[in-house]
Amino acid sequence: MYDVLIGPFLQYGFMQRALFGSLVLSASCAPVGVFLMLRRMSLTGDAMSHAILPGAALGFLFFGLDILPMTIGGLVVGLLVALGSGAVSRFTVQKEDASMAAFYLISLAVGVLLVSWRGSSVDLMHVLFGSVLALNDEALALIAGIAVVTFLSLAVFRRALVAECLDPLFLRSVSRIGAPVHFLFLTLVVLNLVGGFQALGTLLSVGLMMLPAAASRFWSNRVGSLCLIAIVIAAASCLGGLLLSYHASMPSGPAIILTAGVAYALSALGGRRGMLSGLLASRRHKTA
Amino acid sequence: MFRTFRIATTASLLTLGGLASTAAAADLDVVASFSIIGDFAKNVGGDRVEVSTLVGADGDAHVYEPRPADAAALEKAGVVLVNGLEFEGFMKRLIETSGTRAAVVEVTKGIEPLKAEEEEHHYDEKAGEAGHDHDGEEKEEAGHDHAHEGHHHHGEFDPHAWQSVANAQIYVKNIADAFCEADQAGCATYTANAEAYLTKLADLETEVKATIDEIPADKRTIITSHDAFGYFEHAYGVKFIAPEGVSTEAEASAADVAKLIDQVKANKAAAIFLENITNPRLVEQIASETGLKVGGTLYSDALSGEGGPAATYIDMFRHNVETMKAAILGS
């Protein structure tokens, strides 16, 4: 038992790094995912993974295949896209999902244009996106930094964020903090996503953000407990997925995300607000 | 009426003659799918052919996305050279779309393709014993556990056939044949060029074997980032182990990485290398965990740019072998 569960992490440095990095990212991404889900922006992560292409391409054009400029470029463009689409949705009638779609498509097109201009066929995203098995010191530092920023912001602005996500009109009527909080939240989303892409790759960072958040929804109604449950599910998936990847020789990213997927499926079926309890409740209703 | 007709014919004959003479600089337009085949084509064609290469220096043909200019180049081409063995996933549709009438030649025709499964022995416990006889090894693999198979498949065969000089010689012969068929007037030139180049390749082969002989047999194990050296291994008895599969698209599992680290710690792998087309981070991680120094960059699927260390096929091969030797003997 000990050999199966703990052994791999004691024996190999890369496994310790993988576990540490993915756990820290879980703690930071999962709550952000909960807020994204509450805002009905669950697909933002996927859009963002395409939207940052022009930033990565510009970094590549000026500095070559160096990861730091590509990451910074990606962050800047990601922020532009998120804040731009946020502004459009805030000050016009358009909903945030539609403006996000528009902005990310424009950005993606610019990115493809830039990449083709130079005529290189190295897949930039392949180079930019990391792997959980290859976390070096810089990647770990990046993840830890993002987690700290995310935690502090969430702790300070928790109440405003909840109000802004659940009932923006109410918040607007009682305070003028709505717009800044909205943009702060979008910044957190971009930070977590782009940092996650760079360190762990798209599948893992988007997956760890959204799947645990979606699964937590079947267990609770309160934002605080949603965040906690999502973090627990994400962390358990990282541990389980890495062990699966080690023992069953599966690629690590898919192994972790599929573990989270199993947690989602079980929650959807057996959760307190899942399908089974829904069916039981409606039957009780009929007989009563 | 007859007269006008005659004038028209003479005029068109004249223009034809004119065209032929201006085109004398390049009698044949050739499109090569990636840089290594492009280099062969230039050596065989010399001044008579104009070679355009789709996936250029340092490019990754596994994930290439073609541009309209590529289709345009294909359309006016007389010969299209592709590697085959499902290496260029993008090529089939591109050729169909471009409507080219050119002969599409698979230059791997006639080589003995290695099964992609043959890469399996990378995970074999005996991976350290390089230079043993290969027939016995193949039989052994037939019964080998196939659990890993799924994650490094492109197709049935390993397409990186140019990583053995003997195969490169077959590539060159195929290219010369294709040129002769498309441009008979130049056939003598092509054959002569090919002969000269084949001699150079034969020299290269001798040189490569001599260099590898200088490496002790029990040290001939090398880690690279993706499985591109199956043919090299087969031809020269140097073992390659890689965390990624044959395609750069595949992802490594923790088990693969752990096994590589174990092999290094058991002194079975003596050197670790980056490749010019893949993400270096995984290899760097393995290197830092095992204390093995990264021995430099190997060129696997693409040549380097003009001024680089592997601007031609021969330079590439020489560079790879010298880099391997230096890293192994230095460790």
C-alpha cells in the first residue's frame, strides 16, 4: 500500500514537483472556476487558450523560442481579450459569452496571421505549453506566485465578488465597486489560465479549473463550500491522476483530468443535488 | 485563313522556343515536403531543378499547417517528393486540393520499413546492451508486452527512415529516377549528380561507423525527446530511449519518465540530448534529476538554417554522430 501510494513520490523528484505544482494550481484555479461557472463563463478557459496566440507569436518574433517573452506576451494579450470582452458586456447589452467569443476569434486570427508571416512551422503552442512532468523551478515559482495573488484577492474581495457574480444589478445599486471587481476577477482568470498553460499545458489548467467546479455544484449551494469542495476534488484528482499515470503508464495530463471527470460523473449521479436525489425527490412528490 | 493559321503556329512555336530557353535555368520544378528531402533533391538536380521545400529548416512536419503558397507551388511542380510512411499527415489533402498533375513520389519506396512497434524495446529492461544482434531482438519483441503501444503511433511504420545513410542512398536513387522520368533531357545530368552524391554518402557511412566504433559498446545508450532515431539504432547499434512517442504530438506518462530516470541511474544511459523540433522541458527535467548534462542538440526531423551546424543532410549526420560521441565520451 505504502509502495503504491507514497513510493513514487519519495523516489522521484519529478513526481514531487508534479504533485506540488498541480496541488498549488488546484487550490488557486478551482475557486476561480467556481466563480466562472456561476457567471456562466465555463468555456472561457478554452477560448483563452486560443486567444493568447498573438502574444506568444509576438514574443517569438522578437525573442525567438524563449519561454519568458512568450508567456508575458500571452498574458498581455489574454488580459486585453478578457478586459475588452468584459468592457463590452459591461457597457452594452451584449452578454459576456458573446463578446468573449468575438474577442477571442479576432485574437486567434491575428495570431495565425503573425505566425504565418514569419513562416515558421514549429508549433508555438507546443513550445509554450508545459507538461506536469517537466516542472522546473521557474514554473513552480510562477504557479506559487499566481496562487498567492489569487488567494489574497479572493480573500479581500470575496463578498463583492459573490455579489458581482450572483446579482450584479444589486451590487450596482448599492456600491460602485462592481466594475473594478469585475475587471479584477477577469485578471485573476487570465493569470491562472496563462500561468497554468505555461506550467502544465492547456488540458490540465482548463480542466483543473472547470471540472472540479462543475462537480462541486452537485453538492452545495453556498459559494464558500463550493470553492472548498472544488479544491478538494481538484487536489484528489491530481494525486489520483499522477498515481494512475505512474502505475498504469498513462499520459499524465489526460490521467488527471479523467480522474476529475470520474469525480464529476459520480457527483452528477449521486451528489446531494444530483440526478438520483432529484428523481427520488420528484417521486416522493407524486406519492405525497 | 491558312495563312493566319500558319502564322499563329509559327508564333506559338516561337514563344514555346522562347519559353524553353528562358526556363533553361530550371528545367524542372520540384516540391519537397520537408528540408531533408529538399537537400537530396538539390544535390541530384543541381542547376536543372528549382526545389521548393514546404516544411523548412527547424520545422516540425508532424504538426505543419500548409499555406496557400504551398498549394500554388504544388500546382506548378513537375515532381512532388514526399517521405511517405504517413510522415506528412498534411500532404495528401494538400495534393488533392492543389489539383497538381505532377508525379507524387514516395522516396521511401524500396526501403525496409521498421515497424513502429519496434520502438517498444526502448522500454525493455535490457535497453543498455547496445550493439547486440538484431534478429534475436525482434523475435523477443514479438512476445513483448504491448501495453504502451497506444501512445506513440503515427501509422504502422516508423517514418524517420532517413536516419540511416543506407536508406538515404535509396532516397537519392528514387529521386534520380523520378527526375529522369519527368525530364528525360536531363537524365544524364541527374544520374551523374546522383552517382557523385551517392559516393559522398558512402564515405559518410564509413565515417559514421568509424566514429561509433570509438564509443565503447556498453555506453551506446542515449536519451532524446521523441522517438526519431529507430533507423539509426537499427543501422549503427546505438540505443535511443525517449519519453515521447514517434510523433511529437504524444504525451509522456509518469511511468515512462520514471523508467528513463532508473535507466540513467543504473548507468545504462550515458547521454541525454535535445532535438531541434521539440519542447526541451521534459528532457531538461530528466537531466536535472539525474545529474546528466544535456549533451547538445540533435537534428532529427529537420535541417538547421543556412549558417547552422546541420544545414545539409551530410552535415546533419556528421553533427549528430560527433555530438553523441563527444557527450558519451565526455561523461
